[in-house]
Amino acid sequence: MAASRSVEIEKKFDVAAGTPVPDWTRVPGVASVTAGEVRHLDAAYLDTAHLALAQAGVAVRRRTGGPDEGWHVKGPLVDGGRVELGWPLSDEMPQELRDEIAQWTTDRLAPLARIVNDRTAYDLLDADGNVLAEFVDDHVRATDQRGDVEREWYEWEIELRGLDAADADAFFAEIERVARDAGALNPTSTSKLARALGR
């Protein structure tokens, strides 16, 4: 089965528990924000014993919950974006996924981390009702399964949806201004998986 494909361009922030969601209509071009949609996401991340995928900046996961539940491969960060491939949820890893990651490793994959995320998602809309970006307010609980180490944190993410990548820098600059006014901080890690692993 052919994989779904998207390019993930996003901005992340750390926040303290209970930080109020900003008024995103303060961002030029954002006319309204949808009501929050609550999602419970449970993801199992896999890698080789020597973390071949992580060292290449690649993540493989099986996630339940949310509109895109299933198997995912997130590629390395290139020019500010990551290609994400997705396959429908199944018990076994799709062969197409194995074929995709063969460029980085053909070794056996084993559990690396479990990340459980209670998320509230909002769409940021322009005056015509088109989706510019998705904002998510995340409460994350993670287990590094190499040593059964648990970590917990809160974060915000803004991911471009209908906005052109060429307009991303100016848009994200305004997003950062509004987010910091609301109490957002620099992200501790580049991804949830990296933070789950203490990196």
C-alpha cells in the first residue's frame, strides 16, 4: 500500500503546566481559531540496538489515536522540514515501511520509547476559513524503555497546513511573539522522542 506523504514544518515551545492558550488572532492573517479537539495519542517508537535511526535523525513509530493513527516514518530535518510517511494502523509493521528505512538500516528493530500524549488541537484559520496552521497543546508522558526512565512535560507546537513554506519565517516570527507573551519558552529538545531519551 502506498504511503501518505507530508512535509512537517513546525515550531515548538516548552510551557509550564496550566499556561493559558494564546489569542492566536493577534497573529496577522489569523482571523479565527477553531474549538479545541481533545486527542489521546499513544505511540511506540522503535530503533535498532545501536540507535541507527536516531543517529540518522529518523523516527519510526506506531501510534494509536488522532486522525492520522498508524505507522509513521519521520525523515531527517532538511531545510526546516521533515518528510513524514504514514501507513494505516496494523499489528505488524508494513513491509513498505521496512523497505523505506532500508536506506538507513536493515537491522532488527526493538522498542525504544513509549510516548503518551494528551493533546488539544486547534486550527488557525484565515478570513476565508482556510486552515493556515494547526496549534496543539500537549501534555506528554514518556518512558525511555532502554532503562525504564519516565519523563513528563508540557509543550506547544504550531505546524503549517495551508500556508506556503515561503511565508513560514514571517508567520513563525509572529507566532513566537504571541507565544512568548503568553509564557512560552525555548524547547528543551528538538522532538518528543529526543526528550523522551534525555537528549
